[in-house]
Amino acid sequence: MASTKRPFTTIPNPERSIEHTKHDERVMGRIKGSELIKEQIGHWPTFHDFEVISICLDRSPYQQGIACDLRAVFFIYDIRESESSPKRRPAHAEILFHDIDELTIQGFNHQNPIMGLGLQLVFCERLKTERIVVEWGGTCMPHEVQFRCGSITIVRVIDLDPFQKGNADDRH
């Protein structure tokens, strides 16, 4: 009997830079709740060296059709601060990407660091409206995500060091 197993293929080394990580005012205007991240780490980040903790896809009725959303949780921190500093302010940021399409996900591993979160407004001819092109990945750990969405909401930010003690193991 012939095997029906698909052969295992590896993703080529995807290490690369992520474009459009410096988010302009037009993109930021499509992100509700961005102040939650700014309050946590002191600024809006590029998401460089952050990590994707989880991804959840959801499909539900919306107006006269169906909307698909992607919810992702990112491990965030102030990259300008040392690992032992209480000012690093590590947290989990839950982000909801509304009304997604053209989704591509390659790889999801025990670690999913990213080189940045690329966000760019583009005009969609088919829908006759602007959409946000979203992209993250770019490290040697193969985890690449690309899609378009209508808007973005920062659902919540969970402070992982609420008493601002820093990482005592790294102190000298």
C-alpha cells in the first residue's frame, strides 16, 4: 500500500528585514487602543525582537456577510532597556486584526520572534477601499505571516512585571 503522507519540506531561511515598521499617522489612525501599548512601554514600537505567543482565527456574521478576524498575542517590552531593568516593562499585548483576507501563515514554533510588524495602507481595487497590509516574521525561526485587514484594535496589555522588579536573575 502506498503511503499517503506528504513529504516534510523545510522553509528556506527567511531571515530578512520587515518593511513599513515605522508606522505613520494614517496607519496609526486605524489602530484603536494604541495608547495601551504606549502606556506600557513608553512609545509605539516597531515590534523588533518581539515574539508571537498565540494566533487565533475567527469567522463570524457581520452586516450582510461574514467577517474573518485574526487575534494575536505578542510578548512586548521596551527594547531600549536592559533585560534586568524594571523600565523594560515586559507585557503581553493582545491585538485584534479586523476583517482579514489574503492570509498566509508559514511556520509556528516553540519560539516565534519577529523582526518587526510591517503595516502599510494600500488601496484595494476589488473592495474600492484602503486596507492595511500586515506582515511579520523575518527571523531564522521560520514564522512568517502576511494578510490584509480593515482595522486593528489593541484589546488589552497584560503587564508581566506589575511591581517593576525587573529580572532579578540578570542583576549583578
